Amino acid sequence: MIGPVQRHHHGGNLRQLSQAAGLPPDQLVDFSANINPLGPPDWLRPLIESQISDLVHYPDPEATALVAALAMHHGIAAEQIMVGNGATELLHLLPRALGCTRLLLPVPSYADYEEPANLAGMTIDRLELSPDNGFLLDPDQLAPLLQPQQLVLLGQPNNPTGRTFAADSLRRIAAAHPATIFVVDESFIGFTDGSQSLQQDRPDNLLVLTSLTKLYAIPGLRLGYLTGATDHIQTLKQYLPNWTVNSLAQVVGVQAVQDSDYLQRSRDFVTRQRMALQQELAGLPGLTVYPGEANFLLVRLDHARLDARQLAEQALLQGVALRVCDNFPGLDQRYFRVAVGTEYEQQRLSQVLVRILAPALSRPTPRVPPALMVQGTSSNAGKSILAAALCRILRQDGYDVAPFKAQNMSLNSFVTRQGGEMGRAQALQAQACRLDPDVRMNPVLLKPNSGTGSQVIVCGTAIGTTDFKSYARQREQIWGTVQRCYDELASEHQVIVLEGAGSPAEINLKRHEIVNMAMARHAQAPVLLVGDIDRGGVFASFVGTMELLTEAERRLVAGFVINRFRGDATLLDDALQYTLRHTGKPVLGTVPYLPDLGLPEEDSVSFKQGLLPSGTKDADLLDIAVLDLPHISNFTDLDPLGLEPDVSLRVVRTVAELGRPDALILPGSKNTLTDLAWLRQQGLAARVLELAAEGHCEIVGICGGFQMMGERISDPHAIESAAGEEPGLSLLKVSTELAEQKTTLQTRCRHIPSGSELVGYEIHHGITSGAQLHPLISSPDGSLLGAGTDSGLGWGSYLHGLFDADRFRRWWLDRLRRRKGWQTDGIIRACYDLEPALDRLADCVRGSLDMREIYRLLRL
């Protein structure tokens, strides 16, 4: 009676490796299991999700659809195929079903090849391959050892050497020995060019075993198949129990064999990384690397004090797992195997081996700056404000922190001291870090100026206007600029807080995205996914976003943050637990709804949803209306007015809404001519002129609004539209010509009537001039920054941020009050100072997030 067979230890046992290393699994880099380093195909999760409802039924015992797909893939009859629960299950059927009494095994070979033979009581013969030629098998070496009723088991390529043999030679040998059964294990053939596969032109006494779990990175699913002559396959099927292949594995297998693109990408990636790994390891003292063709390499260690197991134990304590090969027949304690990994993983392996084997050559590990990324389930989920809060928290805690957003699509921009244009949100985040805004913090800014086109600003300078398709074609060059900007910032600061854009699950955009998961991978930054519970559906958005991410992207997500919550947070407990169970990711904080933050919004979403700080019409308040232009830009100019206790600030979209305000503001525009045409179409232009004629409403234009108030606007270079000229509203005796060169600069100037000092910035293509002007704002270089009528009821300026000045703002509001006959006292009632607001925000977010976990994620 045959006793129990001792099981071999395998690679890839993360639980066991984690315990031995004393490290959590997510801190280990596992080179012990030969799994495709690309990870599963992107279609795997959605495909499995779509099949979950069918789990109430038994799987097809014949795996009919999968067998048909495999038959088509290999061009063979379905009767020549059987599938199993991984290649190992099929291996165990062979000795019993085929009636063989002996096993011939070229060694070194996969440790589990001998186990089925031992269980069946077979005699095992070994052919020792020579290390002198890299353990390469010449099939003619088999001929003298072949016998009837013998099973010959070969790896193509071999595990652990990764070498292939000449397929035609084996076909010839097999044809000459029909009483011998040959089984070729092609579990790793997908990582080669496939030229040495035995699937085609198989002799009847040759079977091919294939595992799909390695190639498609699904070892937890288990799937393999065997091809051979019909009589052998039908005999083997009699030994296979029903339902060994579950329904999920079957549908995954059907999709897998049809995915030639993933197969080619895997081959290309593995080939490139294997060559790099071989070169890196060959340069280390005491290591002999055997050239292979699969997704792993066999290595021999010749060291005075260490064998392979001792090396592996030391490497594991540093977070790197190796596969010791002393239990592979034909190898001794000097050998170990390493799987091919990603560039980052292989760099880490090299660093660890150098520290152990050649400490004198060891260099300090390149610093990977701690980084954390804030992404959202949608636009306007609160990413920018949360990132600003984290920037201020880290700054309060003594860290030199900087913000970063690879690409921003916004009409709210800011001009740095050097005259570079960047997103307003990143300027605010820079202030939270107590840093001067730097265009590298937002290297790409897209400013929409039509339904499909945007002005592209790279590193602070406009480089042209493009549509999405054209921009996507520039991605590679722009991505290089983004990476350079990030790397420079990261080298200058201790911590980086990154912000994403929109949602990482925008499947129509993911192929070309450079701002969400692509940036998180480059920065090696864990991701906080923010959802806005105030708009509803936050838990569905968390779960849905995760379902649309690839496995590699899911691993980057550290947890969720619920934003804008009103009420008792303990009422969310059941939902938090459900989200954890469904996604495997925790909710790391619930940030309350924070009205009247006093901080600029990132984009026009809040403005157009009516979230601009505002009040209802009130007879006791100044009524200030703002025209909601289709291409409104830099609407944050109005934020300070919303803080004033005696102001009702409201958004106007129709003539009916306009009424008779005390003041009307024409804000900035990214497409002045188009927005001017829209005002005329809506009847708003005519109503504005009526208000001007009535003489009670003060009309103010900022930047594009200032240009609209003039007599004409010409665009000879087609900056915003087809080249031409359009009449303005003729409220001011000025004319504007749009110039090719864009003006972007910070400006310090003086408002002449009030004597107030103003500090702001200019962003415009226009050159505005006119005669008989009433100058309002003087600039140091004498350029026209603001002009108006003698009555003061109509004026405009190019200066963004002019209402930020508390003294000027109160002077202007008091002038409106006097015009209404109201009392004034000149007392400043609202201080537009973002510093206290940032501190309040940081205090609230600090108390709402699991900051201990945040700091753990940052490795601080």
C-alpha cells in the first residue's frame, strides 16, 4: 500500500511569506510565483461580475463553450480537448488513466511532476541535464532511455530553467516510439513566441498540457486543459469527476483564448523585463544567471557564507520573496528562481540583493518622496478642497509639502510671479502649503473655449488651441513634461499631495488619461477616493468606481472619504461595513458639510449649480447681479463680495431674472465674442443697455466683460473665433483687438478714485485703447488696466482679484449704498483673508479623517 506523499513547498504563499517576514502582504514584493507581471486582463472583473447571477446553477460539466473556443484557437477537434481545475489536476489523472508503469523525467524539473507518479507507484527514471549548457534538453538524449508503457514528462519551456527544446526533434522521437506516452507541459509557452509549441502536428502518443492561470494571472481561479489524440482524451475524461471546472473559470477561459492583444502585450513586456533582469542580476558577484525564455530566471549562488535558502531568508526580511529551488529534482541548495516583475519591483530586488551580496557596492536607495493622491468619484466631489486641507495639515505638522495636479480643466486660472498661468485651485493649495504658486504644480491647464476645443497651457504658457482627439495625440510628449515637473517638485519637498480630475473610472477617457491612476503609479501614491454624499448615491459611486477600475488600479486605492455629510455620522455604520465587504477598502473619514468656507471653488460647476455664496433678494441688502456667461472664467473674482453682510449676490441667466439690481457685473470670459453673441440672443444685451440708460444700476466689466462694454472687438488672428470684428455694447468709449501674444502677469496698482492699492493678475489676449477715457486704475508701466464713465455708473478693468482688497471693496459698496440714500460709515465688515479659512478647514478635516492611517500611508 502506498503511503502519503510529502507535499512540496511552492512560491506565492503570501500568508506564509508575510508571517515569516513580519510584514503585511502589501509590503512584500513576491518573486517566488511565476505569474504574469501585467496582472489580469482588464476584462476579468466585469466579466466575472456579469456571471455572478449564474452561480445558482451547476456549471456545464463538459465545459462546452470553453472546449469549442479552444478547438477554434488551436484548429483541432473538440474531442481532442479536456479541461480541468488547473494543470495540476490533469497531471494527477495521467498515471491512472494511461496505464503507464514508469516515468522518465529530465531534471531539473517542476517539483510536482513526480508526485502523481509516486502516488501511482510508478518507477521514476531521471535524465540529468547539464548546467554547462544551461540545462538545455536535446530530445535525442531521451531515445536510449525510452521504454513501452513509459510516461515521459517535459516542460516546454522548462520550469525552473525557462528553456525550450526543439519541437520537431521531439515529434520525430515520439513518432519512432509509439508505445511510449509523451506529455509536454506548455504552461509557460504563452510568454515565448510560441514557435516551439507542440500543439500542431502532434503524434498520437503525445499530449500537451496547458495552464491558463500563469499567463492570465488568475491562479486563484484555477484553469488548465489537455490536448491529445481522441482515444487518450476520452479515456482520461472517465477519471475526471463532474463539475471540476466552475462556471466562472469557464467563461474566463473563453474570453482569454480570444484575447490576442493581451497575449502580445504580455510577451513584449515579459521579454523586455526579463532581459533587464538578467543583465541586472548578472552584474552581481557570486550569481550565475541561466538564460531563459519564460517569465522567470534560474540563478545559481556561489557564495562563501550563504546558500540560496539563507539568501532568501535575508531577502524576505527586507520585503522580497525568492523561490528556493533545492526541492526541484536535479538542483541543490545553491539555486533559486526569480519571477519577472515590473521595473519598480525589479529595482527593489536588485537593491536588496546588492545589500546582501555586495554591501560595498550598495548605494543609498533612491528616495521615493512620500505622496498621497486625492481622487474623486466625479467632478466637484471636493477633491481640491480636501487636497488643500491635507496640504495645510501637513504644513501645520512641520512638513515641507507641495501640491500637484498633472492636468486641470478649468476657466479659473491664476498668474504666478513669473507670469505663468496655472489652475486657481493649485494656487490655493500652494497657499495652504505656504508656498509661492509654481506652474510645475499644475503643468497642464486646459481652458475650454468652445464645445469641443480648449486652449492648452503647458508649464504656464499657452501653446495653442486643440480638440480632444488632437490633444490625445500629443499625450506622450505632454506626459513626459508632466513627469519631469512632478519629479522636480518631489525632489525639492518632503511630501507631495496630488489631486486627480473628474473620476478615474471614465472608461471613455482612461486610455489617454495622465492625471488620475497614471499619475498615482508614477508617484507611487496611495489614493483616497472622495465622494459627495450631499448629491446622493455616494456608496453606489464608491462601489461603481471600484468595479470599473482594473486590478492594478484597485490596488492603488487605499480607502474612501465621504464629503459634505449632514447629520449623525454613526447612522452610516451599516453602509460603511457594506462598502468594506464589497470593495475590501475602508472609509477613512466622513467630512461634514462646510457651508461658507470662504475659499474659492475649483471650477464653474458650483457657480452654475447656484452654489456661489449668495442670498435672496432683500430690501435691506445691496442687490448685485452677475451674468452667467456660457464661457465664464475666473468667477472667483466675485467670492469676496459673497462674504459681505450687506450684499445679496445672485446669478442671472435670463432677462426675467435680471430685474433692476444695484450693480451688474459682466465677468471674465474665455470666448468673449461668442458670449457677447449669446447675450444678444438671450435679449440680455438689450436689457443691459436699458439699465444703463435708466441711470440707477452700476455696470462693471472684468476682463472679457470689460471688452464687451467697449465699442468694438476685433479678432484678426482668429484667437477665439473666425477672424473678424463685432460691435460691443458701447457702454465705454474703448475698442479691443485680440492679440496673438497672451498677457499673463501679476500686477500691483492703484485705484485712483479711492486711493486703494490693488493686487491681482491679468490674463487676456486683448489690447484695449480709447480716447476721452476716465482713468480708474493706474499701473506702473502706464498700460490701461481700468477705465469708466464720468458718472461712475459704467466701468471695467483687466485686473482679476480687484475685489480681494478689503478697503477698495468697502469703498465701492459704500458708493452703491450712497446712491440708494443709505447710511455709510467706511467700516470694513468682511476680511477676505484665506489663511483663517484654510486653518478652519484643516482643523475640521483633521478631526474627520483617520489621520493615523493617513500618516501610515505616507510612511511618515
